[in-house]
Amino acid sequence: MDELTVFLIASIGISVVAFLFAAWLYGWVKRQPCENERINEVGGYIKKGAEVFLNREYKVLAKFAAVAAVIILVLLPSPIWKGDFVPNIKMTVSYLCGTVFSAIAGKIGISVSTIANGRTAVAATKGIRPSFLCGFRGGAVMGMAVVGASLLGVSLVFWVTGSGTALLGFSFGASSLALFAKAGGGIFTKTADIAADLTGKVELGIPEDDPRNPAVVADNVGDNVGDVAGMGADLFDSNVASMAAALVMGSALDNTGAVGGNCVPTVFCYAAIGLLSSIIGVAAARMGKNDNPTTALNSSTYVTTGIFAAMTALATFLLGFEWRIWGASTIGLVVGTVIGIASDYFTDDRKKPVKMTAKASESGPAFTILSGVSYAFLSTLPSMVGIGVSALAAYNLCAPLGGELYGVEYALFGIAMAAVGMLSIVGMIISNDAYGPIVDNARGLAEMGNLGEDIIEITDKLDSAGNTVKAVTKGFAIGAAGLTVIALLGAFLSEVRGAAIELGKNAADFAGLDIMNPNVFFGLLAGAAIPAVFSAMLMLGVNRNAMRMVDEIHRQFCEIAGLKEGKEGVTPEYDKCIDIATSGALKELIPAGLVSIVVTIAVGFIGGVNAIGGFLTGNIVSGLLLALFLSNSGGLWDNSKKYVESGEHGGKGSDAHKAAVIGDTVGDPFKDTAGPSINTQITVVSLVSSLLSTLFLSFSIF
Amino acid sequence: MDELTVFLIASIGISVVAFLFAAWLYGWVKRQPCENERINEVGGYIKKGAEVFLNREYKVLAKFAAVAAVIILVLLPSPIWKGDFVPNIKMTVSYLCGTVFSAIAGKIGISVSTIANGRTAVAATKGIRPSFLCGFRGGAVMGMAVVGASLLGVSLVFWVTGSGTALLGFSFGASSLALFAKAGGGIFTKTADIAADLTGKVELGIPEDDPRNPAVVADNVGDNVGDVAGMGADLFDSNVASMAAALVMGSALDNTGAVGGNCVPTVFCYAAIGLLSSIIGVAAARMGKNDNPTTALNSSTYVTTGIFAAMTALATFLLGFEWRIWGASTIGLVVGTVIGIASDYFTDDRKKPVKMTAKASESGPAFTILSGVSYAFLSTLPSMVGIGVSALAAYNLCAPLGGELYGVEYALFGIAMAAVGMLSIVGMIISNDAYGPIVDNARGLAEMGNLGEDIIEITDKLDSAGNTVKAVTKGFAIGAAGLTVIALLGAFLSEVRGAAIELGKNAADFAGLDIMNPNVFFGLLAGAAIPAVFSAMLMLGVNRNAMRMVDEIHRQFCEIAGLKEGKEGVTPEYDKCIDIATSGALKELIPAGLVSIVVTIAVGFIGGVNAIGGFLTGNIVSGLLLALFLSNSGGLWDNSKKYVESGEHGGKGSDAHKAAVIGDTVGDPFKDTAGPSINTQITVVSLVSSLLSTLFLSFSIF
């Protein structure tokens, strides 16, 4: 048995351990008591709503995947009429596996988060620590399922096909699911959130999560489908893409017999250690006696980070891997942390940006917006520079491994390893992130189940910790996506060179992407506009859909007697609102997704691979910029509102509060719909380009 | 006398004609009657305020320029200790000329706009047509002065020094002035505008331009210093930069004796024809009997465009210039028009984006913002693709001129000529643009001079036309800046290659900018963040400064008895507000300007010319994206507010109106401070990079 097989088996083994651990956590959560009748009733609505959405989403996705699978079967990696159809079948099956693995992980996540929410609320009656543990372990099920499924899938596909290219198919499958889950879920959640706020808080002046509001269940469903299933699919996608990029380049390098060697085993070894570290981190997570959930979440992240760095160092030492590659992955980890801290600075209510924005709200909502936009613009600098520096450092660190001949290839592999390093602790990140919507739901259920002010306060504290931690994890996610797509750009060019040789063209013509080539520059400008267009289409979709739901809520208030007044026994038709959010989300996301894919294909057939290279670069650069801007401004406004609500600048009900609420409403689709979907859009575009590179080489106008 | 000398003399001659025409227009405006005492009084305040600002701005600038001149003298184009100091003296003098020529043009523009405003108001008593003519001719003085000064300066510098590199110095001088005038003026104007609105419209409920408001004169001063002097300096800068880029590349090509030849004479010939066309267009401009000022402004633009295309074709035919170069300049002109039309679609109140944003305002200000942001994101696509396509087309059109050896050089020269073509009608564009603040002021003066509702309505119509036309001219300005900086990127690389040869390095190493080079990629990411940071700093500066002015206004309302109530004979201390706007604007802009220059230098010394090349590219790409986003969103919100005010969705005073006003307030610093300043920031960064390329080549860390 060779070294690679050992690591493949180890990876599969640890994936299975992750699944078993997830099953144990699931059982633990399920065993927690939940006797409150009202909570069970509403919790049941939420569970059913989330399942309805997921099933309908998966049905639409199945159609999309079927069409894509046929196209792949016929055309990729090379047209089937050229004779050899085995690689096409491998690619198609890999693609379908990518969608199915990610879908299963999403399904598991949703099914646990929708039972953990009520139990977390009930556990709060025994104190904050058991409640925290219930919320965290619910989220950890998702974390384990996602990372287990992605490592298992990548290992199996690589083992069975032995091909890096087939992995790109798997990755593309994960991306298409992520596009639907993240963008669709993002539209769903903000549709419901906005409609609930507009009709409830603004028109009627009733509190958030008031059970009279027909949109309130849809709002809670949204947290699950957007933040649990959507975010999970997004990170599944990033994680797979970073491994795929590293493996495509690594397997090419291992075949050259250059100094570095061992690239593929290193990738699997580090990925397995990353998952193991996350398992240990999750198992060890507890809230300390000091009762601060934010510290508990962050310290478990840092523990995981430390374990990963130490264990990979040990493995590198024992197994004789290259220290430079270890260095690259550690750079990724460190820069990820730095980006997280920078994002935290701009969204933390103890720091200047949030405080100044809250103060600006005293002068009216226009100043809330202007201040938030300005600080969010500033916030892009550290992350952009951080991603650039980590790419530069990883490149220069690993270039010497390749010697004269393969320096560039090793250098790009180094960048991919920095992304793998940054995403090594993704199991922990997802656990923390999925914790957020569970405790958010718990807060709503505590309110609807009449658990009393004290309990609501506990869930409020847990919820607020979720928001703060989100900033850090989002920083990681955006940074990793940035590095991954840089690596994918390298993978794209290496695909192009391979295809060029097959087509009898000169591979050296595609050694790089010269900005002064007008095709590249044209692609650069067009590509830069796409993330803006994509997020605009999603946000306009949210607006349109929210207006539909507002109409439905008005209808119910009008037609259901006693609902507005809160008469005993009168309940709104929650499912109507869930229906609108579901069908609207799917209707609105398809054009946005299609536009990105179609424009990519159009640019490729117009300007060929050079234009596509520029297009990808423009897409990455402006995508990172806008994703950081949208995520950070949203977080900043959310926390400014909370800061004012804590009693500053007049507190709740003051003019500053009204202005801050407007800022938060603007920020919601920024941070929960548009911002996080950009990652997925970039990955999809990168993969479409890589997969179609042969076609673009063969047929293009210029 | 050789051909070039003929064209130089012709250019200088036509510049002088432009100045004489400007003097005639100035005299004409001055001869218009203005007997209203109150208008003369307030007009005097405005005039004095604008002059105070300009003088203080120029003083600060003089210090900055003195420091820059010393640095240039010592270091550029090559360190003085290397022996040859004549080029350094040429460069320094050219730099100083660039600032002085632009400053003189600005001074002329301000001095006419501040007398034309009152006369336009008084002329409105005789009807809309004489009033229009007075406003337009006032603006045309600025147009003629700017283009005359820029063509004169470029011709003289080129004649005397015979060097393209010295022209970069002239261009850098123009840029440093533009940075101060545009960014400083932008901060000034929005400081006053926001403070006036917050205290007047919002707090007291008194109308715009009410003379009781202490900020009202500063607001009108702001229109002049921001939109007349600032915008003029910006377009002076773009115009000079496009010519400089074309001449640097053209003179290198003319020395090669390749097919194309005649590059430099072509540039001067086309530039002279452009100015001549603008003179004819301005002289012919009248408002037709149908009484629509928008049509009058737009049709004079189209007339100028047609004259330019026809006359350059004739010149090309008669003088035997290359048709391909004519084609490139015509592509620029056509694409400029297309971009203008696209910008118009997103900001015109008869089109969907403005209407939908007005409708969204019914649901509250958050939806005004979300809708505006979304449409403005969408609006970036046509312009980005348009700029990319015109660069691609001009490149491919002109590449054959260079044959095997100089194809790339001619192709880049073609891009520069597309920019020259797009800016050929800049005289007309500035005339139209400077018309805006004059009629805006006239509206204010008509209100303060109690000229009655009918007259105010006439000036309102003229003002609204100014806003609509602005969208088109801004499209031209951004598009031209985009093409110019692409050409400057070419000029930068050609400087680098020249310097590399002098330093004994291999020029072929700097033939292009490979995105896969990690230094380039690092620069790309860092460069993309700079326009965001720059605009954020300006907007935060506006916020801070407006708060200072609001405090001052509150003090006056408190301390000056009878002011709030509008007691006869009580006037506010207008000059205090002007003082605050002036000193604050200068204080706030310096850090933003320095940050862009310092970061450029830092990136250059860290990553060398490759990092700087990537930095410039990132800067251009994200700068164009953000400039389009900020300008178009601002225009869209402004016109949405006007649309609601025209009686739609409840009209003035409705909730939709309040929401639309908030959108407009957000949009003001977007479109008048941050958006238009980005152009200048990009040009400054490009020129700093070109000027310092030798230094970056000699000393850099990586």
C-alpha cells in the first residue's frame, strides 16, 4: 500500500469519525428536554417550513443538475464524439456526487437546527450554560456533516477516478448547489425578515417575533435555510474548491518528480488533520464559569487553530513533508485570523466605527448610511492587502521547491495550500456560524412560548454572541474564497495549457495573463462588473419578494378577524408566507445565476481564454471588494442598532434608534443575501471557465 | 517649417482664439443687466466667499506644489547627482506650469460664474430663453478657458522641451491641482449643502435657499467651487493626461519611422479641431422656440460631436493621416456617447430605475437606499463593457499600423487616441457642466431676491435641465478617464522599459504585466482597495465638517435675536459658515490625497514596477466601478426625489417624499464629492507611478 492510499484511507476514516460524532451530537441534542407545548407547535411550523423550502429548492436544483449533467457528459472534459467517453462519465458522476453530498449535509444541518432551536430555548430556563451548549452542539452537527461530507467526497472521487480534473466536476457540483442554497436561502431569509419588520415593527408597532405576525414563522425558517443550509453549502463549496485546486496542481507536480514531491499526500494529510482538530475543538467547547458566550466561541476557534498548526508541524516532521508547504498553510491560517480580527474591528460595538455610526444616527438616517458606507469602504483595505500579502508570501515561500523548471507551479500550489490552511478549521467555523440561527430561533421561540423576560434576556445574550462571532468567521470565509479563486486561476491556466497542447497549440502562449493584452483588459473590466450586477439582481429580488409578502400579510390582517388584536386562539396562516418566500426566492435567484454563467460563456467565446482569464481576475478583485463592503457594512449597521438599543444616544424609540433601524434594514440584504452570495458566484464562474477552457480555446471570435 | 511646427502653431493659435472668445463671452455676460439690490448683495457674498475659498486653496496648493517641485527637481526624470540636470529643470518648470495654467482657468471660471448667476436670475424676468443664454454663456467661458489653457500649455511645453516626459510633469501639475480643487471643492460644497438642509429644511421646515439660513450663501459658494472650479480642474486634468499619454507614445513611434508615422501631428491636429468644434458649438447654441433647455444643451453637444467627426475626417483625407487612427478617435467619441446614454437611462426620471426607486420610497427610506444601490450596481455594466470594448476595438484597429515590430505600441497609441477622441468635445462638456451651478445659483438668488414664483419656476426648469445633462457629461468624463488611464498604463510600461535599458536591465522583462506574477496580483488587490478608501475618507470628512457647520448654525440661531423668526433687517453671519467650509475642506482632503500618494510609493518600493503595474490596474478597475456606482446612485436618488416632488407617490411632504429626501442626502456626497474625485485620484496615482518608475526599478524590496 503506497503512502497516498494510506492518507486516502485515513481521510475517509476521519470523515466517518466526523459523521459518527455528528450522529452522537444529534442524539444528544434530541435527548434534551422540550416540553413546552407552544414552542413545540411553532417549532413544528418552522421545521415543516424549512423542509418544504429545502425540498422545493432541491427539486429545482435537480432539474438544473440534470441539464448540467447531460452537457458535461457530452462535452467535458472533451467532446464525446472525439472517442474517449470514460473521462466524461467520470466527470458527470463526480458532478452529481458534488451536488448530492452537499445536499445531504444541508439536509442534516437543517434537521438538527430545527429541533435544537426549541431545546435551546427550554434549556435557557436552567441557565445560560446548558442553553449555550445545546445551541453550539446543534450547530456542530452541521459543521461535522459538512466537513465530513466534503473530505469523504473529495477522497472517494480522487481515489476512484485518480484524476484532478474529475475533482473539478465534483467541485462544480458543490458550487451549483451552493449557488441555489446560498443565494436562494439568502433571498428567502431577507424576504421574510423585511416583510415581518415592515408590517410588524413599523406598521403595527408590535415586537419582533410576535406570534400575531403571519411572517414570523417564515422569518425563523429563513434563519435556518439561509444561515444554516446556505452558509453550510457555501463553505462546503469553498472547502472543496480549495482542496480541488490544490489537488489538481499537486497531482501534476507529483508526476514531475521535482524536489517538493508528496504534494497530494500532504493535502490529504493536512485536510484530515484539520477535520480532526475541529472534532477536538468542538468536543472540548464549553462555556466557562465567567458566563460569556463570545469568549467561549472564539476560544474554541483559537484552540482548533493551535491544534491544527501543532499537529501539521508534527506530521510534517514525522512524515518528511516539505516545511515550506507547511509554512504556506500556516500563513493562510494566520492571515485568516488577522482578516477576522480586522472585520471584527469594523463591526464590534466597542470600537470606533460602530460607535461613530450610532452617533451619526442622531442626525438622521442619511448619516447612518453615509457613515456605515464610509467605514465599510475603509474596512476593505486590511483584508484586500492581507489576501494579497498571503498570496505573495505563500508564492515566494514555495517557489524554490520547484527549482528552475517548476518554480511557478509550486508557487501556485503554495497559494492553494494557504487557502487549504485557512479553511482547515472550517468545521469549527461552520459550527460557530450555525450556532447563530439556532439561538436566534431560540430567542423567537422563547418569546412565542411566553418563557418570560429573564429567559429572553439569556437567549438575547447568546444571540448577540452569534452576531459578533459571525464577523470573524465571515472574514475567514471571504479570505479563503479569495485565495481559493487565485489558486483556481492557476488551475485554470494549467488546464488551458494542457488543452492547448492537445489541440496542437503553443502552450507557452498561455503561460501568463498579460494585462496589456486588450482581450485580458476587456475581460477584466467586464468581469469586475459581474459581482455588482449579481448582487444587485439578488437585492432587487428580495425587494420584489418582500413586497409580495407584505401584500399577503395585509390581506391576512384584513380578512382574519381578531388577528391584529391578538384574540385568543386566532393564528395567522403562517404557511402562506412560507410559500411566498419559497417560490419567490427560487424565481428571483435563477436569472441572477444564469446571468453570471451566460456572461462567462459569452466572454469566453468572444475573447477566448485570455479574455476569460481577465474576466476571472476582474471578478475576483471586485468580488472580494464588494463582498467585504457588503458584509462589513451590514454587520456594522446591525451592531450600531444594538448599541443604540442598549441605551446610547437616546436608546430604544429615540430618533437615533429609528435611523439605526433603517441602517440595519439596508444592511440585512447586504450582509445576508448579496455579500455572502458573491463568494459562490465567483467560484461558479471560476469553475465554469476551467471546465470550458478547451471549448474556449477551440472556438472564439478574437 | 516642418509639419509638426505648423500644427503646434495652429494649436496655439486656436487656443488664443478660444481665450478671445471667452473674453468676448465674459464681456457679454457682464453687459447683461443686474439691477436687483438684494441679488447684488447676496451675489456679492457668494462671489467673495468663492474667492476666499479659492485663494486659501491656492495658498495650500502653492506649498504642496513647492515641495513637489523641489522633489521633482532633485529626482526626476533621473536623480540630479547623476549629472544631467537640464531635464530635471524642464520637468520642474512643466510641473509648475501645469498647476498654474489649471489654476488660472479655474480662477476665470469662478469669476464669471459668480457674476453670471445673478444676471441669469434677472434675465429670467424677460423669459426662459434669455435666461438660458446667460447661464450657458457664463458656463462657456469656463469651457473655453479650460480647453484653451490645456491645449496652449501642452503645445508650449512640447514645443519648448521637445519631450514627452516633460509633458507628464505638466500633467502631474494639472492633477495635483485637480486633486485639491475637485476633492476640496467637493467637500466644501457638500458640507454646506448638508448643513443647510439639516438645519433649514429638516429642523426648521424653512424652504431651500431661505436667506435666514446662515449656511445658504456657503451652499451657493459650494456650487461654484465644487462644480465650476473643481469640475473644470478635473476635466483640465483628464484632457491634459489623455494628450500627454498620446504624445509620449506618439513621439516614441514617430522616431521609429514605422508605417503609421505622423502620430504627434495627428494628436495636435485633432486636439485643435476638437477645440474649434467646441467654439462653433458654443457660438451656435441657442434655445429653440420649443422652450426646452435640455434639448438645447444636448443638441449643441451632438452638433459639436458631428463637426468634430466630419472635420477630422476631412483633415485625415487632406493631410494624409492614417484612417485607422481617425477610426480610434471616432470609436472613443461614439462609445462616450453610448456611455452617456446608458448613464442617462439610470438617472432619468422617465425611465424605470428612477420610477421604481421613487415607488420603493413608499415603503420607507431603507427601500429607497436598497433600490438605488441595486440599480446603481446594475448601471456599472454597460459603461464597464463599453470602455473595455472601445479599448479592445481601438487596439485591434491600430495594431496593424506598427507591423511586426511596433504593433503593440501603435495599438496602445490607438487607445490613447480613443481617449483623445472622447475628450475632443470637452470644451462643450465643460460649458454644459458649468451651466449647472450657475442656474442653480440663479434659482437661489431668485428666491432670495423675491423675484416671485414665476421666475423661480423658470430657474427651476433651467436647473433641472442642468441635472439631466450632467448625467451624460459625467458618463463622458468617467469613460474618458478610464481610457486615459489605460493609455497611461501603456505609457508607464514604456517609461519602465526606457528606464530599464538605462539601468542596464533587460527591457523584455517589462514587456507586459502578468497577472500570475504574485507581485502584480498583490498590487492588484491593494490597488483595488484605494479608491474605496479614498472616497470613504472624503465622505467621512464631509460628515465631520457638516457637523461643525451645524453647530455654528445652531449658535447663530441661538445668539442672533430675530434671525429664526425672519425679522426684517436681521442677517446671519454668512462668512462664518464659509470659513468653516473652507478650512474644513482643506483639512479633510489632505489626508485622503496623501494616503493615495504614500500607498502608491510604498507599494512601488515593496514590490517594484510589477506591483505598481498591478496596483494601477486594480486602481483603474475598482475606481471605474466605484465612480460609476457613486455618480449614478447619486443622480438616481436626486431625480427620484424630484420625481416624487412633482406629485407622484403622494408628492411633497408625503412619507415617500421624506424617504426620497433621505436618499438624496446620501447621494449628494456620493455624486458630488466621492464619485468625481476618484477620477482625479486615479490620474494622480498613475502619474506618480510613471514619474517614479526609475526609482522603483532601482530600489525595491522584492
